[in-house]
Amino acid sequence: MKKLILLLLFIPLVSLGQDDKRLEGIDNVIEKALKSFDQTGFAVAVVENDKVIYSKGFGYRDYENKLKVDSNTLFAIGSCTKAFTSSIIGFLNNKGKLDFDDSPIDYINELRFHNPQLNEIITIRDLMTHNTGIPRHDLSWYFFPTFSKDSLVSRIQYHEPVTTVRNKFYYNNFMFMLQGVIAERITNKSWEENIQESIFKPLGMERSNISIAEMEQAENAAIGYLEDHEKTDYYKIAGMSPAGSINSSVNDMSKWLITWINEGKYNDKEILPPAYVAEAISSQNVIVPNMPSDENPGLHLANYGFGWMITSYKGHYLVTHGGNIDGFSANTSFMPSDNIGIVVLANQDKSIIPGIVQNIIYDRILGLNKTDWIKKGLDAIKEAKKNQKEVEKNRISNRKEGTKPSHPIEDYVGDYTNSGYGNLEITTKNDSLFLTSPYKKLWLSHYHYDTFLPYELNEGKVDMEAPYDNVLITFYSDNQGEIRRIASQLEESIKNPIFFDKELKELQVEKENLEKYVGNYKFNSSSGCKTYLKDEVLYVFVPGQPEYELYPVEEHVFAFKILDGYKVEFKVNKKEKVTEILFIQPNGTFKANRVD
């Protein structure tokens, strides 16, 4: 019965769009856009005042099986989720549970930023407006996903800022994850429960959900696609959910838009605090100092509110936010002064169509001069492809030909870690190197010297059309010539690359095998050291220094537990008796002979 009700609701929504003279012929224009940009599918809804005046699907939600999109089809909305998350903070502010100018550390005690100054200065308002001075560090969550929000919180202190707080706009998904965690700590409910109870249920957004697990089980859910209608897997955003995990339909999102247009009310019932709505759609931070240009004479500003971007379209005040996640693109926007809103949801990766369709409709609904947005969009894509070819040309020209790696391929193998990102594993197979993160496995093509270019693996095969041009992987050696670090420019906004340190794997050695290393050693006639066992752990002691715990990493080789880059190697004769110890340090190698 529920499915039948949804179907019946869908029929008049489409006819309403056809009856509105301002949108006469719009179906043909949108169909032309679908074909011109070779899109798989998308849905559109238009609201005015407190009504939906147009709602329709175009193309396919499942291209292979030719299942069509309708206005109840579910799509991932990506960062359009952010306005929902900030609204939960708005609820808590309205109830007196927090102040926007409180420190987030007041609610997440373990949270630390990159330096003490940031810990003292950053406020919840800064999180909501991308005003922390900390750049995205997106690969920290995208390549290293986890369902633990606590784990993600712990990474933030290692994320280097670009500038001081409130100096320049830097978009940051982690700061919206923090808003979700703040709400969880105050309400003792998950972010997901807060969204369901405070927004979805009151608005009757019954089709909407908050996870890929729910999306996979839902009826009438779109599959995500790349270019040329190539199917792609759903991306499990996991613990970063407050930044972009909502899945919805244009019919459900229409209710959300109507609420914002009507100062927080839906069906005459207050859903969002009016004071919060006014503040959220007001300029809180300057994205760029936009000025009207000959090309865009109606573009007067580019600012950010609370989970919304504030701009203008041909002189009309526009509140908007886009969303992109693997295989999906979205745009939600409304004009509070004109009481009009539009949502476009597409199952196409990095699609230009949501913005194109939005602008086509605004031109008509507002009675403006019609821009040929399809032509402008095609021209923009052509220019972007031209620029990409230039990037590829420069990448190849920067390569130093005729070089080779400094080490045998096996020396690069191991586990590498960075506290702000996560763990990488380097493996080898058939004389090739592979990099594996918790999200995906990449083939490493030799670029030059100890630098490698990652490529996607598609069904186990290298996709030569999918290089990671911006994340070259470089291996570094220590003073002993051993491979010890990986560096990659995983965050392009900061000058320094992100380093991953190689972890020395501890070997299991029985106590009786450790006993042969115990003894006294002499560097010279006046100085020496000794090794001994304590609780089945080997230690070394040099007079005048603390004792050092050792752990085995290779046969007869032990690393210092608390000193990176320091090792000892025991030399053994043919009778398996230890004759000397070598201290391998950054400043050299020092030998001591056994004397007992």
C-alpha cells in the first residue's frame, strides 16, 4: 500500500510542472541536456512558496537494465548533507545546549588541533563556516575510511593548517564530522538518530536514509556511474557521515527546500528555529571576494553561511550547496527573496548537469533572459579537457628518463603509517609494486628514481587511463641506506608532503634464543655496554644513558623501542656464538666486542 501511495503522489507532481506556463517545454530542454552531456540519469524538482510545482526523472537509475529515474528515486546527495548537520547544531543552540562561539573541545574533550593556538581559538562557528584555516586533508578519510568517528577525531591534530583561524576560507569535511560528534556527545544519540528524529520524521522524508547499507536494500535506488555509463560501486563514507552520507529523492528534498523557503516551517509547523534559518543563510565567511564580470554580471558574492553557500544568480540572492561522491552529483538551492527552490540529483560522477539544469529552470521561472547553458557547459568541458592534456604533457616532461630505483624491489615492501591519515601497505608481485590502503589497491608504475606513479586497478587489471597524477609516491632512505619513509603530496594546499613511516615488524623470538645475546661488550678499554633480559625482553644499557628496550626485527637485528632509526646487530660466528654488537645509528655505526 505504501508503494501505491508514493506512485499516486508522483503523478500529479509531474502534471503540475506541465501546467505551469513558465515551464512550458522544459521537458524537451532537459532531455536535450541529458543527451548533450551523455548523462546516465537525474531527477529534478522545483518548489515555490509551500508547493512543489515540478518534479520529474530523466534517464536511467540502472543503465544496464534500462530502469528509469523518477522523482522518488534515491541518490547520494553528498555534501548537500552539510546543511542537515549544521541544523542539528542550530537545534542545540536554540535549546541553550551550546553556543556557536563555544570551543568544540568543550564537548569533545580529547579533540586537539595542530597546535595550542588553534586549540584556544577555534569555535563551533568556525567549524560550521570553513573558517579554521585547516585545508581539506580529504584523502585522510577517503583513502583511509573507518566507521569510528573517534578515530577520525584523533587524526585532526596531525592535519597541518595553511593559515590562521578566520583568515581565509578553506573547505573542510572533517569540521562537519566534528559537528556531528558534538551533537552526539550532547544528546547521547548518534548523528544518524539526530537526523532521523529531528528532520526526516517531522518532514515525512520517508524515502531518505543515511547509509550505504540502507541504500543497497532500498527499492528504486540509483546506481552510480562514471563516464560512458561505466558502473561504479557505492562509496561507504562511514564515520565521515555528517559531512555527506545522506541518500534522498527529489520529492523528499522538496520538503527540505520548502522548510527553508518558509523560514523553518513545513505545513505551518516549525521544523527549524527561524532565528537559526536567518543566520544560516546569511554570510558568515567570505569564500572569494567575487565581483560582477562581463561574463557573469549577475554574480555579486561568493560567501558561506552554516552548511550553505551564499551567492547570487543574475542579481537574485541564491542559497546553494553542491554534493559529489563516487558516481553521484547533486545541487540543492533556493532563493529566499523569490520563494523558489530547485534540487537536481544525478547518478553521474562529477557531473555538470545539476548546475546546468538549475540555471535553465531559474531563467524560466524568474522570467530572465535565457542563457544557452547547454552550450556554455559543453564549452567548459572542452576547455577542461584541453587543460587536462596540458597537465599530462607537463607531467611527462617532468619525468627524468633513464633512471631506476635505488634498491631492489623487495626493499620497498612493508607497512607505512601516518597518524593523521592511516596505514599503507606496499607489496610486490611479478616484479611490480602495489600500494594498498583500507579503501583501494593501486599499481605503482616507476616514474623516476625512487618515485612512482599510482594507477587504478579495475577488476584486478591496471587501468592505464586512470593515473593519480597529483599523488606521486616517493620512497626515502635513512642514513643507513634503508627504505624508511614514503612521501606524497596528499594535501595540495600545504607546502610539505605527507610522510608515512615504515613500521618495523616485531619478530617472535623464544626466550632461550634471546639468552645468547646477553653479555658484556667493550667499545674500547674504557667504555662498554651490557645486554640483559628482563621479563623475557632484551635490553641494552650504556653507562650514562637510560636502559633501552629492544625488539627483534630481523635475524640477529633488534630495533630500539623508543628511538626511531636506531638498531643493534649481533654478529654470530659459525658456532652460533655472539662475538660482537653493532650499534647502527643515524650518526654512524659503532662496534663493541663481547668480553665474557
